[in-house]
Amino acid sequence: MFTPEEREAALELYDRLGSVPAVVAELGYPSERCLYGWIARRDGACARPRAVRYPAQEKAAAARRVLSGESCAAVAADVGASASAVLRWRDAYAEGGIGALMAKGDVVAPGPRADAGALPDDAGELKRMVLELQLENDLMRQVVELVKKDPCVDPTRLSNREKARVIDAMRGTYSLSCLASRLGIAASSYHYARAAAAAPDKWAEARAAVVEEFEGAGRSRGYRYVVTANLRFAV
């Protein structure tokens, strides 16, 4: 049951954002169906809007914002989509670029674009821009792969060790200086993180003993018991 204050706050946010999914994503309450009911009772009409069809370019722009570090909820609220939709756009864009976001009926019109005047006439500069976009896309795809393998990784705050893993996966295509500069890590820090990752784990025996103790106790013991039983590993 929601208080009148909570209901009013949700309605005020809806008036600002104009999107039910965006309000639910930001506040964490109520359900979309519930909020549609509040709006309908307030306005005396059905508030559910017709389904919005987002062009591939808008989806790609939202995906790039999330991959560059912006909050998914904030981007979703900004574009008026649900957070889950923006996450799907992010994954699809990282996997296959803007082409993966094109729905049936999306057409790239031939001929010059409206923003063609912004493109340089120099062929060398155009090639540089294409390579920059390719590098950006490849980096995004590699970060997504890293997150898939380790869900604990925060793509907006990669550690030096995680950046080193991304660089190692792309060294066959791009130079170390280029990748290090784009990821914001010094070459010396990259080499240190790489060496640290390859070094033997001095706590490997302790980790194994803790797991064995916990499993042997039927997974019913707390950390105090497990630590006490393995005091020989204490520093």
C-alpha cells in the first residue's frame, strides 16, 4: 500500500518525464500497471500511451551513453524507454553495432544525410574517423564479453587488472599505446597488472581450505567457525 505522498511524488515525476517506465525505473515503485491506473484516475482517461517505435539511431545513441558510463536508469528516463529496453539495446549494439538495432521497416535512405556537411572532405580524415569508430565499437564489444564472463565486473569502473585483460584480447589488432590511452591506463600500470595476474595466488591453499571446511560443515557454519578452524593461515 502506497502513501498519498508516494503517489503524489510518482505523479509529479511522471509530469516531468512523461514516461511511466522511466518513473518506475527511477523511483523503484509502483508497478507500471499501478502507475497507469493512478494517472487514469487523476486525468479521467486511459493513460497508457501507444507503443513508441525508436529509430535505430536513437537506440544506438542510448547504447553508447550506457557503454560510456552513464547510468542505465538515467538514460532510460531521458529517452522515455524502460531500463530493460535500454540494456537490450546496449548488448545488441555491443555485439553487432547499429545494424543489430534495426527493426523490420527501418531503412537507410540513399543519398546524402542531413548532417553530411559535418563530414570532412579529406579522405585521410574520413579514414581516421572510421578507424576511431571501429576502435570504439571493438572496445565496447570486448568490455561486454568481460562482463559476460565475470558478472561482478563494473563496466563503468574497470580495474587496472580488468583493463589489462581487455588490452590483451585486442593486442593483435591495436597497439598497446592506442588501447592504453583509450582505457586510461599507463603502459607501466598495464605491465604491472598483467604480471600480478600471472603471479601465483599466495592464498590459494587458504581459499581451498576454507571451501573444504565450509562444505564439510554442510554449508551451515558461519565465517567465525570457518576462520577459527583455519587459523594456521592467519597472517
